[in-house]
Amino acid sequence: MGFSVTLSHIFMVIGSVILASAFSAYSFYVSGIVQNSMMQNARDMASQTSLQLEIVYATLDNSTTPASFVIYAKNIGWTPLDNYTYLDVYAGEYRRAILYTYSQSAQNGSGAFNVTDANKNGVWEPMETAVIKAYPQDNLTGVMYEVRVFPFHGIGSSYLFPAPP
């Protein structure tokens, strides 16, 4: 009787150790997955905040027909921007702004925008101010205007301004 009790105790101890080891290994595995997920989220957030645009000033250029939007924006992030295709520019009367698409050859009445960086090398470097010109298709008659600039991955900006006198 003593041998069978000792043998069953040994099996129970071995089974308990195996179960505890399996639980511990699973816990380490799950904590690794959680840690990797949190690290990926942190990298994604850092990537999004590495490109940040701030509108410094915006106005209407009444010397063109129809009047065009002139937007001065600064790249206050640490990532340069060289592909303006994925840059969203909204401009128009307050609460009625429309999306303009990028065109390097945008001109009056085209419904598109172009970007000229300060040193004119085609790359909007960090801490560099660029001029965005958006050309509406129709005449502007509003009293209050808004412009918004948003990169594909990053933080954008918006700006409200009254119509020039």
C-alpha cells in the first residue's frame, strides 16, 4: 500500500509541475504578444507624429480670376515630405470647404493645388515653410474662409480667416 500511495503522489507532483510549467509558458507567450502589440502601436504613433504640418497663415489672392487660396504652412515634424499626391488640402467658405487634388501644374480655375517649398528643391523639409496655392473652379463670395491641410500619415492643421477687404 505504501508503494502505490508514493507512486500516485509522484504522478500527481509530476503532473502538477507539468501543468504549472505549461501555464507559465503560456503566460510568457501571451505577455510577449501583448508587448509586441504595444510596441507596434507605439511605433505607429511615432510614425504618425513624425510628420506634422501647421498652417501659419492663409489668405485669398484676388489678383487671379477666380481668386485663389494662398496657404503658408510649416513642417514642424521631423520627417520630410516629397510626395504631395497624398496631401489633402481643403479650402473654401467656412463649413463648406472642398477637397483639392494635387497637380504640379495647377492653375486658375483648375480645382487643384500645387506646393512650392522654400528652397524650391521639391522636398518639404522639417522646419521649412511651403506655399500651397489652391485654385477653385468658381468665384468665391464668402465672408469667412477655412483651409485644412492633412498629410496621409501625420497630423494636419486648419485655419480660419476673413475675406480680405
